[in-house]
Amino acid sequence: MTTPATAGQVYDTIIIGGGAAGLSAAIYAGRYLMKTLVVEGHEPGGETAVAWIIENYPGVPKVDGFDLIQIMRGQAKEVGSAFAPEAAKGVTVQNHCFTVIGESGPEYYGKTLIFAHGSRRRRLGLPREKELLGRGVSYCVTCDAPLYKNKTIAIVGGGDASVKGAILAAQYAAKVYLIVREAKLNAEPANYEVFKQKQNIEVLYETEVTEIVGETALAGVVLSRSYQDNSRLNLGGLFIEIGAEPNTALPQSLGVAVDAQGFVVVDPMMKTNIDGVYAAGDITNATGSFKQDIVAASQGAIAATSAYRDLGIHGGQACAVHARAPLHAKQ
């Protein structure tokens, strides 16, 4: 059963974010018979949708991240959750009634609110990085690796995402350099074992990219230490996999507390310091640096349960007072 999003209506809960955490919350909220809206954002599915092959999600031996998200989305729709295919640009609260303003202008009203819109990829912060995005520079190996068939590319980063990205990229590129700032990799053992078998991957340890070279397209990078007596490395593609930062601008606009790293502070039931506001997934500090789909989905389920209990306490009657019909109703 698919329910369209409707501006001016009052929802029992509004979930901002359409990744594993947001969709899990939508599934649980729907099963609680809560009137639920998911404001999906610019990249529905979040990091999970571009995670390539996922092999550690319980009950699913092997699945493409995009396919897993589609299954979750279908479940959420089946229990009646509505979807707004846009980002939220603003959030306000009055008397326990939350107003979420969509990027295209509509206003949605919620008795409770769940932030689940994850994180954004970190940048190197170097000149030419922004200008060459899509012209040789990318932040998504899963999305763009097939475009670099038989080319020489580099991936910046030493974590598990970088290692998985290198494994995928090695299927297409002629040569893959993994540029690692530290003296060792930090990857899951199972992924590292596969990584070691790839003959066309070379790791440059204790090395950083200090300059991105190219005018209209990427030509290469300058390294912090020489490689084969040359500090410049000619490349056809550069992938940046150095982690992510939580998207906390909206929560903070409501006064939601964040920790020193910028993650939303939640209690064991995903409650924030603002009454009626919950958070789930990569945006929270709930599990430290351990960010996984199973964790995000679990937190989404908990957040929805907390929102359901909140309805029993507050009832959300104030929301009906503030709700109003769209100014320009479609004929």
C-alpha cells in the first residue's frame, strides 16, 4: 500500500532520511499503525545504496546495497509509510508540534521527529578538488569504478571502505593505488584477505595527497613522499574514501545536543535532549565509530518504538492546532 506525502497533514512521526535507519524506523512505525512520513533527501538509501555487495547483514547471505534498500523501502510502503522525494531544508517546533519544510516549499507536521539522515563524505580540502568532481575526482567507488576500465586510478584512505573500494575498482582498472596516510590498513579481516589476492593493487603507506593536478580533467596528484623517484603520480581517476561527517545542521537548528565529534547525543532509546525528537543511524553517537547497516537498522527500530511511546504520553494534540491546508491546492 503506497501513501502519497501530503503537505499540511499531521503525521504521527516524520523521519528525515531514507537509508537503513530511516527505513527501519518507517517499517516499525507503520507496524505500530502510526501515520508516518519519510523525507528521503537527495540520495535515497544513503550510504547503503552505494555500498556495493553486503555480506554481513543477518539473514541475507549476499546482497547488493541498492537492492537491500529497495526491499526495505518496499516494506515501509507496504505498512503505509508515505514518502517525500526531497530533502528537508528546515525544521521548527512549537508546543511539541514539529514542522518540516521541504526543499521545494511544502510544510509537513509531525507529532514526533526522527533524524536519520546519516553523514556526508569527507573532502581532502585541496584546490581543484571541487572543480574536478565528476571529471576524474569521485567520492563513490561503487558508483563510478566501471567508468575507469583499463585506467590507472588511486583511492585515498586506509579504512575498510577504502579496501572494499579497491577490491571493486581492481575489477575494472588496470592499476589501483591505495594511498594510506598511516603505516597500516584498518580493514575487516575477511575483506583484507580478498584484498591481498588482487595483483593490480599497490599500497603507498605513510603517504598523503598534497595537490590535485588538472585543468578540465584530472591528470594526477602530487604525493607527500616520492614514489619511484617522482612525487607526481599520473592518474585517470581519484577516489576519496576518508570517512564521513554527520549531517547535524538540522538537528542543531532545533537545539539538539551533539558531542565533540559532531554526532547527535542519544540515550539507549535513541532519545535526544529535545522532547519528542529521536535520532538513529550514522548521525548518532550511540555506537561510537562502529557504523554498520545492522546497527543503523536496529537504532531505527528503537527510535520508532520511542516515538510510539511518546504519542501515548503527549497525544500530539497541539499539532492539530498548527496544521493547515497547502496554500495552493492542486485542482
